[in-house]
Amino acid sequence: MKQNLIGALCLSLAASMWGGMYVVSKYVLEYIPPLTLVWMRYVIAFVVLFAVLKIVHIKKGQRTVIKKRDWLLLAWIGFIGYFVSIAFQFIGTKLSDAHTGALITSATPAFIVVFARVILKEKLTVRKIASVLLATVGVIVVIGWDTKVGSYLTGSIVLVGAAVTWALLSIYVKVASKRLSSLTITTYAVLFALLFTTPAMIWELQSHPIQNQNVFIILGVLYLGIVSTAGAFFLWNKGMDLMDAGIGSLFFFFQPLVGSFLGWLLLKEELDVNFFIGGFFIMIGVMVVTVQKKRSI
């Protein structure tokens, strides 16, 4: 039970950090182009994670030995999740709109449940399916169904790709955690993502240079790199290590809840009764499987 509580806390914090990222990135993106901002996030995140990893090694008096097959797995995680999925999110949203992007990417937990069954051989229970459906309904209520998916066919397809690739990331993090620590996985997967993102960043800066900077932009970039990337990526990977992937996936739904709440609190965006109704469905969906999991231990 303790392991599941810690896992739930890690996943809740990670999703909440990503929800809060919306508020900060909305301001920073006015001055820094998207792929360049992602590259900056990864540079900062890798420096922080690598420093923490070295401190842990010094305290333990040992270093992690990474085998060739694990390097390939880390490269795959960095590519499919931190590079392809994030790029698809940006491209898909650009080809559609933020509303459609939020709705389609909310399908990520459903894909995680499916991949967990196929790749990890996790049981596909009625409770697990019901919880995903309840939480998905909650997200639809919060975000609304007024989208233009049909009008944005290409963008919608790309956004589905973003949801699928992030689900694969979560599954392969679970695979890697059998041999490596969550900190090691996050650190080197971010390094590979940084390498993959660099050419795209250089290409983007040719036509979209960075605009005027101020102290708030610098603080925003530091926040995105340290909290929303290094911190949130580590917490998500740690949480997925501690819980079944299918159950852990449900905490992804906290992201739109926190994002909507902070948008209302800090950006004066409208928050209607749908937020509370949808939030109720999401919480019920999460409780359906987490309570069952505790009882079975």
C-alpha cells in the first residue's frame, strides 16, 4: 500500500506540474519559438538531473553500469517520448487548435492501458476499463466537445500520434525500470532527446529568432527546465515504476484539471461548472482502481 501511495503522489505531482506549465509557457512562447524552448528545457533539465545523479553516486559510493541494450532502450525512450511525442504535440496543435489538442491527447491513458496489456502483460480488468472511461468523460466535460477535429484532419492525426508515442514512453520506462533507476532513466533519456532536438532547434532559429528577453522570461525558462521537465519527468517515471502502468496512466488526467484551474487563477480565464463536474468524474475514475489495488495487497 505504501508503494502505491508514493507512486500515486509522484504521478499526481508530475501531472500537476505539466498542468502548471501551460501558464508559464503561454507567456514564454511569446518570445521564444517552441522547439527552441523545448531544447532549452532539455539543456537545463539534463544539467540538473546529471548533477543530482552524480551526487547520488558519490553518496552511495558506486556508479550505475549501463549495458549496450540499455543504452538503446534509453535512446528509444528519449526519441519516441521526449522528442517525437513533444514535437507531435506542437505540430498537431499548430495544425489544429489548443482545444482539439487537449481533447485528443487526453486519450493517452487509454493507449497506456492497451500497451500495458500487450507489452507488459498487465491484466485488463473491468475496473481498469471503467476507470479510464469515467476519467475520459471527466476530461471531455472539463474541456468540452466543441472541437473541429473534422476540419483539422491532419492536425488531429498528428495529435493522435502524440498520444500514442507518450503512451509508449510510459510503457518502456516501466521496462527500463527493471534494470535501471528512475533517475538514471530520466537523465539519459533527456540527453538523447536533447541530441535529437538540436537539429530542429537550429533549423527553427533560422526563421524564428528569439525575441527580446527579460528577467521574467529567464525565470520562466528555468522553471520549465527544472520543475516541468527535470522534476516532472523524474516523478512520472518514478510513479510508473511503482505502480501498474494501466493504473498509473489515470493520473495523467490531473494535467487538464490543474491547467484549467491555474488558467482561471492566474490568467483570468473562465472556469464554469463543467470544471467541477468533470473533476468529479476524474477523481471517481482514479479512485475506482486505486482503492481496488489497495484492497488486493
